[in-house]
Amino acid sequence: MSAPIVHGGGITAAAAAFGGRPEDWLDLSTGINPCPVTLPEIPAWAWHRLPDRHLVDAARLAARDHYGSGTILPLPVPGTQSAIQLLPRLAVSGRRIAVVAPTYGEYARAFASAGFAVDAVGDIAAIGGEHCLAVVVNPNNPDGRTWPAEALVALHDSMKAVGGLLVVDEAFGGTDPALSLAARAHALSNLVVFRSFGKFFGLAGLRLGFVIAGDDILGRLEEWLGPWAVSGPALSLAASLLRSDLSAVRRHIDERNAGLQAVLTGVGLGSIGGTALFTLVADARASDIYTHLCRHHILVRKFDYAPDWLRFGLTPGPAADRRLGEALQRFER
């Protein structure tokens, strides 16, 4: 069994190593909206009953309208990680997989664990006819790199020509709808789009995502997931929140991003990439900065494959900005 991939989160382990109660730590290690939306009322029956078809359908219709997927009703899944685990079943045995890297590590892990040869490529131009499935995270995690929709449509067409699939992960696309391929998916038969719910809404603990693809692919994924894969309360929240006015959510994310940028530039940590929900910085002292922040009970994301990188998620407010800024100012330079 391969070693576990290092992800964001892990406050319990950090607190065990550096002290303090987990709830008192400032967790900036993930790319999740730090200000969860106000939850609408969840009907009591959503907790009491199995998630019946009408509840699934309501969530799918709301997702269709929110993501603009036209004739496609996105499939709710218990977090897109669950769908990533199923992707090897859609690939052709004996052919290679391309993952545009560096990116979210679970893609390569899922395919390698299933016996596929995985090529980590630096750009979509390196994806060729030897690949039966390609993964592009757009915008990318952790560097925020983006690819225009037309370039991805062209990639889809080249993958389709050799019987391949294109998977586009739009987990961090909630603040930039113009990047999304959701509206084109109905005309792109070999495309699979992943959308995260928890990151934008600040509800990662809900474990909810959506898959946008043709009926054949969605049907297979739904069968493999089995019955009642997504909880009734999660479906109820999706049906309500995806139809709500989200302008205030986007505005608040932008405000929190501006606050983070001010802190980082104020201590000389310039951004080398990111999205509205996180910022990536490069510094030769990254490991020491990481440890220093942990001693102040602030967790950021470090990278085993890029030891000079640190990723900072958004703080929940100005007081947390000041806490981060003061801790960084105390770092011995």
C-alpha cells in the first residue's frame, strides 16, 4: 500500500504535535470558504426518511439551473472524492492516463492503485493518443492555473477521436463561472465535469458534490455508488442553496481574499498563484515559516513535492487577518 497523500486539514494531528485545542487553531490549510452560509431550514422528514427520489430530483434540477448544464441533470455524489475513486472503471485497461500536474494527488493515486500507468504532464499539449483518459483541474489546485474553455473543448475532441475521456475538475470554479464547461457538456459526449459544493458554500463537512456528464456515464456512476449515496439533509440543502442569491457569498469571498493578500504582501510573501479561495506563495524558508506558524497554532498547507511552497486559505475575518499578520511578523528573518 502506498503512503497516504498529504492534504490540507489535519488540525487534530497539528494540535497533538504543537499543543492547544483543535478548536482554537486557525486553519488556513484548505481552500474552503471560511464563512459558511446561513443554513436554510431542513425539514424534519429529511432526517427521518431515506432520501427518496423526489429529493434527489429537486437537488438535480437546482444543480442544473445553477451550473447551467442545460439538458443534463448533474448527479449528486457524497463528495467528488467518491467519484474520483470510481474513475478507473471508466478507463480502458492497458492504456495510459494523463494528469496535468502538479495537482490534487488523489487522481494519480486512484489510477495507479487500479493498475494504470499514469503520466504527470505539465500542460494539456502533452496529452496524446496513448492516453485513454485525461484529468485537468481548472482552476488548478494548488497554483490556480487555468485553461480557457475553447482549449479544453479541443482537448475533448482529440480525446474522443481516440476513444478517450476528458475529466475536468472544477472544484474551485464556483467564483469564476466563465471557466466552466458545464453549459457545453450536453454536446461533449466524452466529457466528465466535477463540481464541489462544500468549498464555495463553506460546508465541506456536508460531503456533497456533483458530476456533469452524459446519461451513460452518469448512469454507470449512479449504479456504482449504490442507493442512498447522498443524505437527505445534504440534498435538501443543495436544493435550497443552489437556488438562492449568492452575490453576497461571492462578495464576501472577494473581501476575505483581499484581506489575505494585504497580510501576505505586508510581510513580503508574494503570490505565485491561487484562486479566490487560496493563495500559493514560494519562499526558501517555507518549512521554517510553516513550523513557526504551527507554534502560533496557525495551520497552512505545505507540499512534500515543492518544499518552498506554502498555500494559505482565507481567514474568517479581520481579527484572524491580524492574528496571521502578527505571527508572520514575529518570524525571524
